[in-house]
Amino acid sequence: MYPVALSKAAGTIADIRDRLLLWANRPVGSLIKAEFASEFARQRVIDELRTTLADRGIPFYELVLATQQEPVDVVQQILAQIEVLPAGVLSVTGFASAFTHKVLLPDAMRVLNYNRDKLVANSLCQIWWMTPIFANTSLFAMPDITSWFIAQLNLTEFVLTDEVEPKSINSGDGVYANIDDARRRAEKLLQRMQAAQASGVDDGELLEDFLLPALEALAEAGAHKSLHDLSLQFEGLLGRLKLTNSVQVALALARIARLYESQGRYSEAEPLYLRSLAIREEQLGANHPDTATSLNNLAYLYQSTGRYLEAEPLYVRSLAISEEQLGVSHPDTATSLNNLAGLYRSMGRYLEAEPLYVRSLVVFEEQLGADHPDTSTSLNNLAGLYEFTGRYVEAEPLYVRSLTIREEQLGANHPSTATSLNNLAYLYQSTGRYLEAEPLYVRSLAIAEEQLGANHPDTANSLNNLAALYYYTYRYSEAEILLARSLQIAENTLGINHPNTQSIRENLEIIRQQLPEN
């Protein structure tokens, strides 16, 4: 056995590499779980591990799981490799997106558990790489999963550009993404795509192998202002590829639309969502779960821009498809319940919203766990309903619990954390607890400006809410400055007739009436 000095800094690239090197020298096969927060840091570990193992004559293999598979197919994909490969080290990635959304994770994990002996008992040393939230969710789904692994490692180091501090954004798949990682991964895929295109690779393969993974990388940090240019660039690339309508094209369109929406570019997002929906209805059918997702996405866009009457039938249809195709206890059904409830709350239909919110929360807690980010969102939304209806005592513990989950799971500077801070601050303001509210509003605004940009609609809302606090504490001059800026952002991004814009304009008029005349 080769002596390897372990790094003193736990969780660094060097530490994880050295621990894996020690383990790889074992004479028999075994399984290790390695959690990672940065894809580029993970890749650095793999690159260094591969080089050192080659020097020692130990074979190294990599397996990237295909996406959206049935659980039995995931098992077969892994077994197909470990049953034919000779002794060595196998790195397996892609668990977060490997399972089809039609199957609940607990059911998927039971399929893995049933095949545990085949998956573990072989001559290979396997590394199963998992993102933190997927690892937590799988643990909730299968509490004894830790017994599968001889060791569990946690890679916490990020690979950064210009030594800037990490900024963590959470993707729709629950993956921690570093903004610098996301940008560099997308740019690297773009370079590879251009090289492949020059060598004559088919446009369909370019979409599948390069463009979609690049869009996935961008989606992990898509709300951030610095990625505005790349989202435009990828829409242009998609338009230049000669492609027939396919589910892959629909997915690419939806991802670009999602990026635009997260950046407040609603008018650019709508036609992409519409085209994505049309393709899915044509290719998959009117009652397919992916069609429901497209309906939900378009409905949310309409809701965000105040077009409530257009949003409602889309939400209702999306919910009906999810209940029929996936079941009443599926997380996607819970999301549809939550979204329709949110629309009803926006329309003042509180009695219709509450049972939907409660149903949604129960499903998320049962299926994903009490500390999952989706559970946090459900808590936050139910708390908001209670607050709007004057049930402050019931709302506060839900807001606090939601904020705690987001800080722990998403990070202190995540936009969703900013939302929780803002909502708890508003509750404090509504109950006259102004001294407790102000630091939360200030922190929420700082996060919005840093993560979403100075001209994002959420930044406008944060400015408006802090200004309202200043109004109630008679700080009219400070409030006017914030509201004037908030109104300009809202008019530019939402339009002069959006309900939020109108509300901010009315608030500014009220404030100016309190100012002394010049």
C-alpha cells in the first residue's frame, strides 16, 4: 500500500482525493458515497484521482447515469457496467436527474435497495457522487441507505474565479450551484459544441449532448444578472440548429424561458413557453405529465404578470393531469396544488386557497421530508395565507420554520432566503414589531440586489417593502427615495399597468403627500 498524507482541511479537494486514494488501494471492492456542492471541484478531484491511479496501475472508469429513467433501468445501467468491468475504481454521477418524475423517490430507492447485493458485492471500488439535497432526500426515503457505504465523504470546497466568495444558487433539481461553476460549465460545453459542429456532428446530437446540459448548468444560477448574456447566446444557438419538433426541443425552449422569467424578462419568456407547450401536446399528448409542467410554467408566467384569468384554467388543467397520471400524493401534484392555491390567494379567494395549501404541505412533508426546500416553500405560502387573513399567531412559526430550512439547505444569500426574510419582516411590521422587521428587510434587499440585480422585479418589491416600514415609522424622505427607485424598476420590467406597478405608484403618491412642500 502506498502511504498518502491526508490533508488537514476536511472537505477540500486535496482531502477528498487523498481519502479516495487510500480507499482505492483496498484489495476488495466496496462502495463510498461522496457529496459535492461544486461540479468543478468534483471534476478536479476526479482528474487528480485518475492521474494518480494510472501511475499506480489501478484502472479508473466513469459512468454518467442517463436522465429520467425508470428505477429498474437505473439499476440495469449500473449493473451493466459493474458486471463486466475488471477490478478498479468506478465513479458514478447523475443520481439527481436519473429517475423519472413519474416515480416517487421512496419507490425508486426501494428498487435500488432490492438490488443492493448485486450493486455492492463486486470487485469494483465504486464512488457514488450525490448532491447534498438529493443525498438528504434519499436518506429520508431510505433511512438505512447509510449502511450501504463503507464511508461517506463531503466535498465542500468550491473552484472559484478571481478568488471571489462563493454565491450559491439552488436549481430546480435541488442542486447547490456555484455561479462561477455554472458559467464556466456552460462556456465549456459551448466550446465543445462548436468543435463538434465543425466536425459534422448531427444537430440533434448537438442539442442532446451539449446545448441541453449547458442550459441545465445555466438554470442552476439563472436568476443571477451576470448570466443574462449567456441565456441570449443559447437561444440564438437553438434557433440556428436545424431541428424538427421534439421533446428535447421543447425542454430546451422551456429552460431558456425559465431563465428569462427568473431574470424578469417576461415578454421574452412567453413565446418560448407557448411553443414548448405546443410541442409537448403534439409529441406527448394532452394528458402527459410534461404537458402539465408546460401548462404550469405558462400559468405561473401569467400570474407573475397579473393575467390571473388566463392563468387559472391552465393551473386547473395541470393539476388534473398530475392527479390522474401521477397520483394525489406525488410531489408534482403537490406543486400544482400549491400553485393554484397561490393564484387563488392573489385573487382574494382565500377559502379556496387554504385547503389546497394544506394538502400540498402534507404531501411535501410525507414524500420529501420536513426539511426539504419544497416543504419550506409550502410552509411559507400557507403562512402567507394566514397572514393575509389576520391569523398572525398561526403564521409566525411557519415563517420561522421556512426561513430556517432555506438558510440551512439553500444558503444565507439565496433569493428564496431573501423571500423568507421579507415575509417574516412583513409579519413583524403588520404586528407593530418594527425594530425586528427592519434588519430583515435590509438583509432581504441586499440579497436581491446581489443575486438578482438592481433592476429585477423582486428587488423592486424589496425596495417597496422597506419603504413601507419607513413610512410607518415616519421616515418619509427615506421612503420616497426607495419607492421612486422601486417604481422605475417595476415600470421597466413589469409594465405601467401591472398590479405591482400600480401598487408601488400609489404608495409613492401617499408618501409624497406626507413630505413638506418645497
